[in-house]
Amino acid sequence: MALFGTAKKNTVSVSKKVRPTVVRTQSVAKELQSMAKSYEMKADDLDFNIFEIQTFKRINDAEKGVVGEWEKMSEDGLYELDEETTLLNQNFQIKQMYEIEIFLKNIDAQKHKDFKLSIGANATKCKVYLSILAGSKIKYSNGLEEEVKDMITKRKIRAGILVNIFDEMVDDVISKITSHIRVQEEAEYKKNETVLIAQGYEPTLTVNDKLILYYDKKEEVDEKTKIDYSSRGFIQSVQEGELLIEYLKAKKGKPGRNCRGEYMNPTEPTTKNEPKFNIDDSIKIVEDDDSIKYIANENGYIALENNTYLIKTDVGIDEISFKTTGSISTGLDSDVSITVTEADAIKDAVGTGMTVEVTEIDIDGNVGSKATVKALKANIGGQTHRTAKITADRLDINVHKGIANGKNIHITRLEHGKVNGERVDIIQALGGVIKAKEIDIDICASHVKATASQRIEIKKMHGSENTFTINPLIRKDVISGLNDNKDEIKALKVDINTINKDVKKYKKLVKDGTASFMDIKKRLLHYKKHGVKMPASFVQKYKQFQNMQVKLKDLESSLKVKSEKLELLSSKTKSFQDDILNARIINRDRWIGYNEIKFKLVKPDIELVYKPKEGSSDKIFGLVEVAEGEFEIKAMKE
């Protein structure tokens, strides 16, 4: 907010003589500057009295080039100017002339020198504010209202703000200020107080046309933000219903007039961004008076081909690398499918450190070090680096050395990689770590660690030093569920024990009090039959016994509910144990060298180990409960 007329300390020498001068002017500020210059002082060292304010208007005829005559207005006629149709007429002009007496300011002689006022305005000068500055002090005296009004008027005139136009609220503002001072007798302002004292007609700005490409999701970053140069937005994914492009139409603003009386004519809008492209059926248009919106009709990524925007789902590229595409992330639900055609065995189809996230991906070649691939369906025709990470619901890898996560995973050759899935099928395992619900290995070499919750099956055994483990708690969600189960069972057992004690207590109380209760009941019926007032002590004992019966019933009901829940949770925990009894480790071939079979029990929490003898033809192994709470791993029939 621009400030005008802030009170300042007088810096004029006492010996400086200034002759009071009466002038008639349209600009008081210019007259003060001119007179100050002639006396070699600052304009702020001068003050003035107002003798007369005159307002003039005229209407020009711009079409005919005729300039109208200035016409003096009466004070009553000023209020007629508040009509919007008059003040917003560009041919209408208004000005004020001020007859004033200029003289040397004398701070010490000023009556309200500690009451510091300033005038400020917004950028267009359509809103003018009065500020009472922090630290201001003033005492109430007769005529204060007129004195404050004069202070405000002088500051407005000095700032070039018209008086008695646009300021119909100023009398109410002055009244509130002086009323506050009257109540306080001597008011002191601890902080700045600002209030609106004039308001013209704010113009509406002209809007030039603009084309916004929302699909281009480049984020603005500051100097401190680390820029990921590997992510350059090679593909701009979009969702059905997403706003892709918007053309904002040019609109000429509305005129205004500020508190200086200046007409504010909006500029003519420029139009230079009109859409010159086409679209196909994958994008729809929604148009209104303000804009044209281009909205996606389907999932995919936006492309511009032959000056036509369209949404596509299939992408074919040679490689994904820092030099070419950078990382690509469209989201798993984007419906975008990528085919990477680089199949050279000594090159990476997905380069070092790249991140790819799409719905489907088909990679002919290799996945490089520290690369990450996420998809609903993924096929890798080459090999994965040991630091590469691949995640997909349906995953097919030729040679795997890295980390693979998914639901249904097929690997042609596992070379010391890690695999986590639900159902894992491996043609040849040359070392590695496998965790899944079910695991199938066609050819098992050496140093394979396979852990399943239900089944491990090997068709041919070509090596040794392998470990095959059945663990029903291999999945994190199952472990979490079991832990929650145990905590709830523990809490239920405590509750049931407490309720059992209370049930026994109330059963004894009811049993011991039944005879007395029946006697009291007979007496109360007798009293009631003969219209005799019942003793209060009898009534109280009767109600106490009834309350005990109700309490016992509630406790027994609660005990039943909690006992049933405990039984349900206990059976749920037992089901984990039942699962392991149904689990199997199967080797369709003869055992070679040293291998281990392990079963991890849930309750008790122990691990059983069985080492098949070399050359043994036992094929199927399971866990058998040989006695209550005692288990063994044994060879079983089909």
C-alpha cells in the first residue's frame, strides 16, 4: 500500500522566514514543492489551510473530436456522480481546484502533534486507507471531529485524492475514531489501525489468451532442490477424465475510475496462442465462454503426431537409458505398454540406475545395475544385473541374477538371484534364494535356498548343498496376522479369567441369598395385598437381590461371547499348524550329495531338520505328528 503524508519532524531553521501565500491550484503537492524549492527547504516543512474546494466536470465527444467545457458542480451535485454509468463513461472528466494558504509548519504549535495519521492507497488508487500509526496519542476536546476531518482532508488533497467523492464512508469513520477518544478521554494507540476511507471503481484487468499444457508435468524447483536429471518425462502419462490442455480465451477488461478521478481504460487483449492443432477421438473438447478444455477419454500417454494430439498405449523404443529417454514412470494403472528392442548381449536395454513403471513391459535384452522395473506384467528376454530389481504380478525372466518380486513368476535360469512370489516356476536353478507359496524347479543344481509355505517340487536334482524349507509364516501379512492373533488371545484369556472369578462370586451371593429373597418376596406380596406400606429396608434388599441376578446374567453372557471368540482365534492359530502338516517337499529324482529339508513349526516354535541320504529314492516329505505335540519329518507316499 502506497503511503502519503506521514508526519515528520520540522527541520527548518527557526530564523527561516516564509511568507504565507494564498494560491489556487489543481495540484497542492506541486505548489508545495515549488514553494519549498524557492525557500530552499523540503515540502514536508510546509503546511496549508484550505479556504475553498471547487469541483468541475465536463463531457467530451471523442467521436467528433469535441472537447467539452468545464462546468462547476454544487456540493449536492457531487453525490450524483456516484452513479456507475456516469463515472465509467470514458468521455466524462472530473477535477478539483483548491484555494489554500501555504505557510511554514510549526510542529510545537500544532494542537494534535502526537496524533500521527497517514493516507495510503492500493496500486490502482481505487481504494484509499487511513492509518493511525502505532504510538499515536490524543486527548479529547470540543471540536475534535472537525479537526480530525480537516487532518484527513489535507492529507487526501496533498496525495491528489478527490474530496467528497467516493468517500461517503469517511464521516462514519471519523465518528467512530472521535467516539473512541471521547470514551478514553486520552487515547493511545498501541498498534497501527487501518480503515477504508474512499473507494472508486476498480477496473477488471484485460486477459490475454493463453495455452496451458497441463500434461507437461514439469515441476518448478528452487536452487536448493536436487534435480533428478535421469527423469525427463519421455512419456507423459494421462488418466481418463484428466484435463490435458486448456486454452484461455482473450477477454477485454472492464473500465474503472480511481479516487484521483482518473478514468482507467482497459487495454485491448492480444490473441496469439489460439490452438492450431487437431485431436482424435481419444480426446474430447469442452468449450464455454472463457475457455476450451481438452480432456482425456482414456488412459495412456499423450502424443503429438502430424500436428494431432492423441492418446496411445503402446511404445516401442530401442533402449531406456540416461542418454536417450531417462527414467519412465506412467504408473501401473496407466494402460501403457512398452517394448524395448535392444537385444545385444553386451548392452543394457534398461540402463544403469533407470526406473521404469508402466502397466506392461517387454524387454528383449538386459536390465542393468541398480535399475528398477515395476509393472503388472513384465517379460525380460535377457538377464538382470545382481543389483537390478524387478516387480510384477506376472513376471517372466530369461536369466535372473537380481531381485524379483511378484505373484506368478517364471524364470528360465536362476543364477544366484533372489525371488519373492506366490507361485514360482524355475526351469534351471544355479544357486539363489527363493521364497513363495509354491515353488517348482525343473533342474536344481547347487546352493539353492528355497522356502515355501505349501509346496516345493524338484523334477531333476543335479547338485547338492541345497536347503528346502517349509515355513507357513513366510509371508509378512501372515506373520502380522499371527502376532495380532497371539496378542488378542492373551488379552481374552485375562478377561475370561477375571469374569470367571466374578461369576463364581455372584453365583455364591445369589445362592446364599435365595432363601432370604423368597421370604422377603412373600412378605412384600402380603403387605401389598393388605394395603400396608412396605418397609423401606425390605424393598431395598429385594432390589439388591434382583440387581445381583441381572449382574450374574450379564457376566455369564459376556463370558460366553469371549469364550467363543477365544475358541475361534485358537482354531485360527491352529490352522497355521494344520497348513504345515499338509505342506510337502517333493524331489522326483534321486538325492545327490548333501541337502537339507526343514519344517518350521508355529507352535511350538521350533525347526525340524531332515538330511536325505545320498542316493535315496524317497520322493515326498511331510511333517507327521507322532505323539501329541511331537513332530517328525518323514517320507510319505503319493
